[in-house]
Amino acid sequence: MASIMVACSSNKKPIATDTATEVAGSEVDFKIEKSGAQLWGEVCNRCHIAPSPADYNDTDWETISLHMRVRANLTEEEITKIESFLKSAN
């Protein structure tokens, strides 16, 4: 009887964790960093149609970002990425 073994590999690096703590079931969690454009597309479309980056100037985006950070319960990192994307694309 012959058997075939197949395996997958990944070159993603796991998040650094305390090496003394074993991850349940030997699974390793990966953190996927989203870009400002990805966050904008996902977060802003949850409640309304996301405006085009060209709809507002940099100053307007700063004001809108402050307001929407509170309304959408976003982290500082998330809103910074979104605002940077919007400013670079307008």
C-alpha cells in the first residue's frame, strides 16, 4: 500500500508572542495589515456610500476624519491610514 503526503507552506511570519505560551492546537495567528484604501472601502461603506477622495480637499478630509473616527469607532491607526489614503488620492 502506497501513501502520498501533501503539505502546504507559507512564508508569512507569525506575530511575535511569548514563546513560553503555546498557541491552542499549535495554530499560529497571523496579523494582516490593511492599507488605508482597503480600510476606506470596508469601513466607510458599512453605513453609507463612501465619497470619492476627490470630493474634498485635505483640510476637509481632516475634519471629516475627526468626526468619522468617533462615529465609526475607529482606532487612531485606522483613521490615520484612511486619511492618508484620501489625501494622497485627491
